[in-house]
Amino acid sequence: MAFHETGFPGLVVFEPNVFGDARGYFFESYNQQVFDAAGYSYNWVQDNQSSSSYGVIRGLHFQKGEHAQAKLVRCLSGCILDVVVDLRKDSPTFKKTYVAELTGENKKALLIPRGFAHGFSVLSEQAEVLYKCDHFYNKQSEGGLLYNDPSLQIDWQIETEKQIVSAKDLELPSFDRLSEDSFF
């Protein structure tokens, strides 16, 4: 199992060892001892799963304050472009964006520490996404960032006319309009 640094403090790509043969494949998608030994200790308390079709963009979401969440994101089937924005004021990568392609085939996972806005776009006909959270969802602590904020220059790899975004996500603020309690 390998952890690949991203240049963002605490943000890593996890690549499991996959064992395949004529029957199919087997791998450990998560092993707490392996993560702990690598210095990535989390107490996962909630799993979330979504299914989405091509063109769907979900995000950019985060939980504020004491309800902030670290996430371990995997694509079970299909292909997604996973996107995070660093909201940690003291981070050398503050306001920078990191993008990873996660697929059912590559089986990689993105470990996102607290302090990031997170979202993804669906690049395949259909995609199933599963992610672990280290804190329970709290509606009053919801935060978000406008997915197409020009200052972030995110290429979601979906043509504008084919993008499917929820009404709620279309109303999220741009980075320069985030409230001070949105930063970590």
C-alpha cells in the first residue's frame, strides 16, 4: 500500500495493493493499522455513498468549526474528478486547488484532512462514490463554495451545457464572499 504526497499538507492519495487473478481481484480499501503506521490516524464515524450520472458536479462542500470533517474518498465504479480547495488560512496551499482522478479501475482514494472544501464531477456514464468521514454531518455547520468561482479556475472536465448542478450548489458563495467562520 502506498501513500503519495500531493504537496498539500496532510492531503494524500492512497493507492492500495491489488491482487488479481482469473477470478477477479482483492484489495484492502482501508486498514487502520496501515493508516496509523503512516501517520494518518482517523476515527471514521460515518460512510456516505452516492450514485451520479455523467455531468453531475457535487460541491464544493465542507463542515465548519467543531463539526469539520476529514474524508477518505473512493470511486467504486466509473470515473470522477475529485476536487478540493484548501481553506486553512495558515497553510502554504491556502486557496489552492488539488484535483485527482479516482476510478473504479485505479482504486485510488483521496485522504482529505479537515479544512478543505470538497467536490467532484462525474466523467463516466455513471459513477458510485463512497467516502468515510471522521465527524458526523451537522446541518447547522454546512458550508460551501461556488463550484465555478472564476478565481479558482477549476476545470471540471464537463462542457458547461452538460453540467448538472443542484440549485443549492448554484447559490453557494464565491471564495471572496465566504464568511470568516468558513476558514480553518
